Amino acid sequence: MSRSKLKELFYNYPPTKEEIKQGVSKFLPAYLIGQLGRHEEINPDDLPGDHILDTAKAKIKECFENLGCKLIIVEVLDGDSKAKQKLVGFYTGNGFRRLDTVAEKGKILTRFYYVIGK
């Protein structure tokens, strides 16, 4: 990730090159959307995924205006490549950018971020 992107995400106080080399991690405050979904009986044309995500982002933006914290994080679980690619396309098509890939509790997750207010 570029230095300017790190600076933006870490409120102008990104980890230094030395901290990165040493593996020092700084916490990045963010809102995590755990899971989005639509009941199987609801037609996607009646309630599109974009609308669900836009509603979630609007609610988080309200929190941002009151509490701060300018990032939204979503995670995509590795698995069926067709389903994963569909999710990746959905999130990137809605303004999310790839952050990283992590192993957590035996699962591989690809995380994406969205900067509130952009």
C-alpha cells in the first residue's frame, strides 16, 4: 500500500517504515460490516444488494458524523471462487478497495475498505 494511502487511512499518523519492518501493528479504527443478506423469499429486483449496502453505509456515516472513525471494512471468505468473485465484484463496484488477506481462526479472509465521506 502506498505511503499516501497509509497516511490517509491512519489519520496522518501511519506506521513508520521501521515499524513496518519490525512488524509493529497500529490499530486502524473502522466499522466492520459482519454480514449483509436478503431473505431468499425477497426478490433481488425488489431489494437490490446495492440498496442494502447503501443503507448500511448511510447508517455508518451517521455514526461517523457523531463519533468519528472513517473506514468501513468488509470481509470476503475464501471458498467457492465463483461466489467469491461475485462478492468481490459487488464490493468493488460499490466503492470498496482491497485492503489485505488474513488468516483468522483457520479461515482465509480478504478484507476490503471504504472511506466514509468520499
